[in-house]
Amino acid sequence: MKLKIIKKSVIPCLFLCGFFSAQVSLTNLNNQANSQPCPRQINAFAGELCEAMKSKDSLKEIAKPYLGVYECEWLYFGDSDKKELFDYLRVELKTKGELLVTYKLKKGEAGKVPLSYEYDFDEQTLRVTGQWMLLKIDRKFPLKKGEINVVTNLFGKLVNVKFSRK
């Protein structure tokens, strides 16, 4: 049985823990001539939707808009601009908390560094954890409006890197 969304007759459905209100109208296509909503289908649909949304705080948490590839815009180590050493330097935020840093130096050397992350919607921060060479990583960085700003100390020098979503 196929369902169709119709704009004229609507039934309000509150979901997502009170964050959003949607108006849903379902009609049995077999009953299209009289265009009467099918209450069982509406209840089943609304129930499944609300149940699926119960464990999530917001639509953003479900959609995960932060996922994707971020390209390095600049990289400073102390006073020197080090971005010129790279053909590319990227951070990819994958599902299930997987973060992958990929790079290729102008000299031809390329590599990948797998790490883990957690995104905090309230603070808009990215907590990165893992191991890279001899360094244990456990840092928080702001991730706002499609940009990751990394500011930290490494070997006594300030590191400032900006990644933008592509």
C-alpha cells in the first residue's frame, strides 16, 4: 500500500522532544477518489517517527551536518607559514566517531592518520582523541559554521590551523 502526502488536510504531529512541529497528512492511494485520511496509517507513521526520534535531542544530531571533508586554509607553526609544504591537508569526519587526517607533501610523501572524535552540539566543539607518532592527542577545538580552528602548542611553538568544509 502506497502513501501520499497531501497539503490540504493536515494532522499535527509533535516530535523531536518538542523541538519541531510537523503537520502530516497521509492518504490511502486506493481511496484517492474520496481523499479520506487513513487513521491507522497516520498513527503507525507518527508512532514510528516519534519512536525513532525519542533518543535524539534534535534534528541536527540525526542529520550530523558536521560530517564531511575539511580542507586546510592555513597552517602556521610559530611564525612560519607551513601550508606551502603541502599539496593538500584534509580532515574527514566520518560516521561512528572516525576522523581521518590525510595529507600529501609537495615532495611527494603522503599519509593518513586515523583518530577519533566526538562533536558537542551545545558547545560546538570537536573533541579529537588518538595517537599520532609518539603524541597522545586529547584536545577540543571549535567547529562552527563549517570551520575547524586548531590552536595549540606543539614542542613549545604555537600551532594555528584553519580547516574549512568543502
